[in-house]
Amino acid sequence: MMTVKEVNETFTGKGLHIVLPLPDDWLVRNLEILEKKHLPGGVVALLNVTYVNDRGEETSELFQCDTKVDHKSRKQVREVPSDVHLKEHLLPIRETSAFQSETEAGGYLQEAASHFLLDKGYSPVEQSGVADICFQSGEQTFFLNISIRCDSAAYENGRNLIQLRHDHGSEHEYGIVILAFQDSLGVSLIQQERWISKHEEYLSTHHIGVYAVDNLNPNQIYAFTVYPKTKDFRRYFMITSGQWTSVRDRYVASRGNKGSL
């Protein structure tokens, strides 16, 4: 094993100005580059680091690092494999971001969230009247409620999930599934973002996720509050949520000539 200081020095020696946000004397057992994105003059890298802290405890954690790259080292960095399959099996892409009815939107969210959990190795379980979607893997259950709009009904869904977490325990996962863009159903992007800003701290404190399914790509889901605890979920949402700003900006640009957002 190498110390954190030695790992940072190794990166520097290869022209990568990456600094792990850990104490220099902690030991690193393993390090993987899960994702990298080239930017002008640098790279954004998602690292999976297994380290041993000063109490001898081994922990795996994900870090997203922005780094400048020395010109002479750029070729070497490009050779590091970075392909990450967010899902093994994919649902088809939609042709339009708009939805014609609540029924269409609700069915889309149900299919996208269920398919995502199936793809991650979870299986549906019968939990009549408990939540809209219940999937289980081992001893862990993922409870999800569907809210096509960010409104008072979505807030009540969140409150119900908080009570459900109190009843079933913190070892399980809980979340609200929403549409990423809801203007075709009467909620503007501004209203949606105000709702999230208003309730984000409350829901996060109670470990309730808000998961937004992309209107065009049902395989792309963004986390607006907390991430699930499981490493595979965390990796997925760190990648997709890191793409949210550019997805939002493209959507705003595409709607620019179609009225207020």
C-alpha cells in the first residue's frame, strides 16, 4: 500500500495535478479511475479510492477531481480506460420531451425507475399500499413514490416516505421519482427549481432522494438530494448528476423561442 502523499506525488509525476482530499499519512489500498472527461487544458476524473484511516478502518469512497494536465502527459492520460456502463440494458429513447397526459408521464416514470432497479439486480416485491414502487436486493428494499409534478402532492409523497423510513428502518432506500422537465404538465422549470430548493434540506435530512428521469432518455436519472448508500448507485448518480447542468442548459436553449420557462 502507498500513503495518500505518495499517491498524490505519483499523480504529479505523471503530469496529473490530482490531490486526494485525505490526510497524507493514510494508506491507500486501491484506486480506480471510473470516469474521465476531457476539458480544455484538463480532465475531470471520478476516482474510487479504498483507503485505511488512522483507526485501521478500511473504507471505499468516490471522489470527483478536477485536474490540469501537463501537455507532455496528455497522450498518456487518454490511454487510461474510462468507459463506464451506467446500465447493462437500455430502454429506447423518446422523440419528444413533452407528455400529453398525466397517465403517459406516470407510466414513463414507473417504467424508467423499475427498469433501473431491475438493471441493478433488484427484484419487485409485493408491498400493496406502501409505496408506488418496491424492489428488493438481499435484505435491502428500495421504496419509491411517483410524482409527475413538483407540487404539494409531491411534498406529501415525501412526508409519507419519511414515515415509511421511520416504520421500516434506515437500512432501506427511499425516494420520490419526478420528471426532469415538467413544463408540458403545467410546472415551469423555475417553479420546479423553487420547489426543490425549498424542500431539499428537509428531504435530505431524512434521507429521502429526489430522482428526476430525463424526458427523452429513460436511462438517465439525476439525483437532486441524497444519493443511495450502495456504491453502484452512488457511482451512477455521481456521473449522471454531474451532467445535469449541461442537460439543463441545453433544454433551456431549446425552449428559448417557445415562451417562458
